[in-house]
Amino acid sequence: MRRSRGLLKRRLGFAALSIALVALMGAGDDGARFRQLGHKMMCVCSCSQILLECNHVGCAYSDRMRGELMAALDRGDNDDLILQGFVQKYGPTVVAAPTTTGFNRVAWIMPFLALALGLATTILIVRAWSKRPAPAAAGAVLPVTGPELDRFRKKAQEDTEI
């Protein structure tokens, strides 16, 4: 009886610890969240760089966008809400990677499709080249194959019969 109570206490303690860990997992380093979100966005100053890596001299956008990102984090907005706010303000080009919905799926599928088509084309070309007959040397007689060879065999057989 005592043994089962001790086991029950340990299991309840473990369950409480697990729940506390899961609940507090999201709470923590705002700097890490700032870096994570900052690397998901592009600077809109036409430098084509990630927001936190924009080193464009005199960039009027990167400092302002970083400030807006920090303010949104201070307000306690979640990541999706922050990204949607930036998309509404700066347009869809502010997101570094396209979303996986709608027509944007094409941006994810096309590189893999192009790779597969390129490999398939290369395999077909190599197979076609390997089945090609070898070219004859200059002045040499080309090998005879197929129905023409059968015709020559019949002719040779007729000529050699006595």
C-alpha cells in the first residue's frame, strides 16, 4: 500500500513537472524570438537582404522595421500576427520564404520539379547516345544490320548453292 502511494506521488510529481516545462517552454528569451522573426523577413530597401543582416549604408527601412519588430514583441503579439502586420504594411515581399498556401506552393515545388526533369532528360540523352552505333572510320565500310543484313544473307546463300 505504501509502495503504491510512493509510486503515485512520483508519477504526479513527474506529470506536474512535465506540464510546467511545456507551459514555460514558450516563455523566455525575447532576443531569440527577435532574431528568429528578423531572419524570416526581408528588408524592403531593395538590398535583397534579410532584415537583421541589412548592411545597406544609410538604409531608411531596416532601423525602422527592427524598431517595429521590437515594439510588436514588447506588446506580446504572437509570431503570426507580427508577420501578418508586416505583410499588410510592406507587402508580401517582406517575408523571406513564401507561404505554403495557394499559388505560393509553386515556389516550393518548382526547384524540385526542375531538378527531377533535368535528371530525367540527362538519363534519356545518355541512354540514346549509348545505343547509337559507333561512327565508321574514314574509308571504312559501315556495318550492315537489320533487314538489309537478311537480304545479303539470302543473296549469299543463293549464290553459293550448287
